[in-house]
Amino acid sequence: QGSFVSVFQSGSATMDVMSFEKDLLTGKLLSHLYPDNKVRIEGFERIESRYNNHFDVVSSNIPFGDVSAFDPTFIHSTDKARQQSARAIHNYFFVKGLDTLREGGVLAFITSQGVMNSPQNEPIRRLLMQNSDLVSAIRLPNNLFVDSANTEVGSDLIILQKDSNKQQLSPIEHKFIESRLSENGITTNCYFEDYSRIVYTQHSVDTDPYGKPAMVFKHEGGTMGIAQDMTQMLKADFAERLN
């Protein structure tokens, strides 16, 4: 409980934190653990427009799935990509999260691989790249959450820095937008095509949670080994791309 809050406040006890937790029991526990912080027991889509361009950091292990978000400003938007993002909760979190960041603010989400892999999400990825700089994207091993949640699932860590006045995209940002179908029937984001952005020690062809062909990556070094490899990647990415 409160992993994100505790880590951020370990760096600054005076940090102003707003947390969203939709589950009532979990939200009450979070409120009890962090009584000095604002804990909102409701969905992220309920955040008011006055918080647009407000936060320095937006971070979460976001929900995923074909669950729509009821946000009238997205549903009635003239921007087709924003409309589309409201139809899947993981896409919505990215676009809405960017809305709430100030210029130069950082978004860091752990999400399902579908955000980057799905060809249908290309308009969403283009919208993100047009309004932010890609700081880092790392594909995490499927056994990352075995110890904490007893589940094997493919996930990505995506870190963006808001830049609404962006003029052009970098080569890696163009790759981030595109996905490609391989000969073995697996669709993968072009950013990951050479495996250099994936934390793993072994890989195999298997199926995803929906029964479709997928690459499965595992790391035999456990949590510490995964953390060490991620740290190396993040240090290099932050040094090169974080403004």
C-alpha cells in the first residue's frame, strides 16, 4: 500500500501529493497510512480541469483493458485520437496524464504491452509523441510481478516529458509510433525490434493473456537483477534525453 507515495516522499517530506484509488477499502487504507496527503477514492477521470498543466510528476502502475473512461471532454473532442483514447482505460491514462502535467513535467507509467504493440494504438502513440519527448521506454520481463503478485504478464515502463510546443520527432520517437507484424505472427513495436530495450536473460515464443502469439521474456536474476539492468538503462536515458 502506498508504494508510489512512500518512494516520492522519501526524497522530499514536504512534497504535495494527490493519490487516486478507485477501490473503497484500498483507498481508506491509503488515507489512514498517509493522513497528510490528499487521497481521492474515485477514478482518475474525475480529476477537475483546474489541474490541467499542474503537476510536476504523474506516475502509476495503471489499469489496462478494453474499459471505457467516461470523460465528456474526450468523448466530444474533435481530435479523433483523443476520442479513441477514451475507449481503453490504459490509453486514456496516458493522454489524460499528459493533460495534467505542466510543461516539462514527467509522466512515468507501467502499462500493458498493448499500448506500444497494438497497430490500432498508432494514433494514440502519435498524439503522445507530438506533445511530449520520449525519455525512456523499457520492456519488462514477464516474471517481474511473480514475487509481489504471483502473476506473469508482459509490461512496459514508459517515461515521457511534456512538450506541447514540439517541432519535430526524433528517429526513436518515429519508431515508438510504429508497430510491425513479424513472420511468426507476432506484432511488436518497432522501438523494441532489436531487443536492446528489453530487460531479459532468456526469451521464447508463447501466447499473451488473450491467446495470441507473443514473445515472452524472462530474467533469471530475480528482482535485484531486473533492478540493476533497469537502472543502467534509465541512467543512460535520463542523461541523454531528460531536459
